[in-house]
Amino acid sequence: MSSGNTPAKAAPRRSRRAFDRDKALAVALREFWTHGYETTSVASLTEAMGINPPSLYAAFGDKRQLFDEAVQLYMRRHGARLEQGADARSALATLLRSLAADYTDPSHPPGCLIITGATNCAPGSQDVKAKLRAMREETKASIAARIRADIDAGLLAADVDADGLAAFYAAVVQGMNQQACDGAGRETLERVVDAAMAAWPGTPARSGQASVPSPTE
């Protein structure tokens, strides 16, 4: 018989479930990209990532912080920028063709997370919407800056509206996103790019010469 003084055995500790943080983040990116920030719940995230809510909070903070990391991952993997060293028209055409390929790539959700990630947000999530809007505005501003550089270099006429032209091509990008989300393929988006680049202003005319149209792609 036990004397009653034998110390009780400590209950075995539950081991924390190990998971690959990078893989879990990639899964979260796909969830946000597919459903948007507002519609994607913590429950759906943890189910897709194969972890429990405490593990999500311990690894990523909260849903908003996880979304911010997902956006950073998206930009590293899919973010496209204007190439350096090219004139604005060539750089923009290259960018649009890159987006046509990426927006329709079957290996991931269609379109662009930065455009669709916060389309519908409740009042409490307006900061998410503002963050993505600011990223889109930054891209538009970079296009306008390249156009102004070409104006200064004499590659475009002095009366070209740089901000208006940049807004036009930003609208083309957003339209390509929607077309891809609606099921359009790469070939269709390439035709959109062709039409958009045909609208590029002609090179400025020299004294006594007519304006020369931009070359077709």
C-alpha cells in the first residue's frame, strides 16, 4: 500500500503542433487572394493553414497582421514594376504584358490581390482598403513620373497630360484584373494590351514635320 507520500506524477505536457510558417503564410495569401480580406475569417484561415487559432495568433499576431505579411509575400512573388532604363512606352508595355501573364496564371488565383483584396470592407476595415489604395496610387504615380521624364527628354510632346495618361493605364490594369477574374485568358489580355498601347501619344513633331505615330507593339 502506498504511504501517501509518493509525489503524484506530473501530467504530460501537450506538445505544440509544429508547422512550417512560410508554407502557412503562402496558404493564407491564397485565402485572402481568393476571398478578400473581409470575407476571409480566422476560422477559414486556420482550417486552410492546418493550425489552431492560438497558433495563428502566436505566429502572426492577428488577422490584420497576417494580411499585411500576405501582401508583402504577394509583392515579392507577383509585384511588377516599370523596368529601368527604358522609355515610358516600352516600360509600360512590358509591365502590362507581364501582368497579362500573371493575372491569368492557373497556378494561383486570378487577378491582383492589391486590386481585389479589399473591394468590400466594413467600417472597421477601412484602413486595409486605404493601404491597398495607397499602393495602387503609388504605382500610378510611378507611371506618371516616367511619362513626365519622357516629356522632359523630348520623347513626348510638352502638352501630353502625364497624370491623365497614367490614370488611363491604371484603369487598363484594373480592367485587366477584372477580365481575368471573369475568366478571360492571357490571349485576351494581350489583345487588351495591344489596344491600350495603340492609344499612346505620338512622338513630338520636329519643326515643319507632322507628328509621328508611336510604333505598334
